[in-house]
Amino acid sequence: MPTILYNAPTSPFGRIAKITMLELGLPVEEKLIDVYTADYMDKTNPLRQLPTLELEDGRGIYDSRVICRYFDGISGKPTLYPKDESWGLDTRIALGLGIMEAGLLRRMEVVRPDSEKSPSYITKQEARIDRSIDHLEGLVDKLARKELTMDQIVVACALDYTDFRYADAWRKRNPGLDRWQRAFGERPIMKATKPS
Ligand SMILES: N[C@@H](CCC(=O)N[C@@H](CS)C(=O)NCC(=O)O)C(=O)O
């Protein structure tokens, strides 16, 4: 049985796993599934969340952070987690993942029936996204490293997901980040995996 990446077409977490796999040239098969009916997944990942990686021997690896670290460890390519800047890099990854998480929580609230929706919860997630993206404007010089690093992938995917599910007003407020993200988005794998 080959290694399988269970994924969903618009999952921002799944996208970073897929980009990492493709950038590192790893032979992993991707299966797009509906996680809400995927009870067969429970022994691989009892959290029943995507992305989930199923290894050849049936073991499961999750969540996206762990899958990306796993890919990085087995690829034999230069690492996406350079040691010279470890805490800063990990913190930028945490910020990007936090933006995605807030975007997903916002989305889940927005699509609830009106009688169950909490406008204040939506506002709270939007404020978290806006504040975090504005903070990234001050970190553009760190993101603008020449070699590919994991914080670049996560932040670029978080910004694309924000455009896709919420708004792109951040671009006007943060011209440096906008420029960096447009340039990074020209990478063929970024283009090929863009949510639509
Ligand atoms: N921390 C996890 C988050 C994964 C996650 O929330 N995935 C969503 C799809 S974007 C999911 O599976 N949602 C279904 C559910 O939670 O029931 C990761 O980084 O992989």
C-alpha cells in the first residue's frame, strides 16, 4: 500500500502538507475525501481531521505541522526549517497556522443558520486575523529569505485562505506583505494548489 495523504480540496492545512510534499518531490498519493463521512479513517486518525497521512504500514501521522516535519525529515533535500533562526521561524509558522484556524472558525460560524450564529464570535475571529496579518507586515524581511522555508509556505497559504474565505482588505493596509505574497504566489506549486 503506498503512503496516502488524505486531504480536502479547500483545506488550508491540507494545502501546506501538499505543497511541502510536492516541493520536496515526495512520491505520496493524495486522496480527496469528505472528512464528515470518513469513519474508515478513525484508526488512522481518531480526531477525524484533514490532512492525515497514512504510512505504508498503516500508521497515521497528523496534524499538518507533524506531517510537514515528517516530509522534511525523509526527503533528503535541504531542510525547510533552517536552524539559524529556529524560534523565529517556528513562531511565524504558529502565526500562519493561527490565521488559518481563525479563518476556519469564522467560516464555520458564518455558514451556521442565523438562529445559531454568533456575530460577536465572528467579529472576534476577524479581529484576530486582521491583527495577525498586520503584524506580519513587520516580518516581511524575515519571509523574504531566498531559499524556501516552511514559514513562507504557511504564511502564504494563510493569506490565500484569507482572500478565499474572508477578504483581501489586508493588501491595502500592508503593501510590503502584499508584494511579497504576490511574488511567492508565482511559484508553480503555489499556483497549482491555489483554492478556488
Ligand atoms: N491542527 C490541525 C487542524 C486540521 C483541521 O482543522 N482540519 C479541518 C479541515 S481544514 C478538518 O478536518 N475539519 C473537520 C473537523 O474538524 O471535523 C492541522 O494542522 O492539521
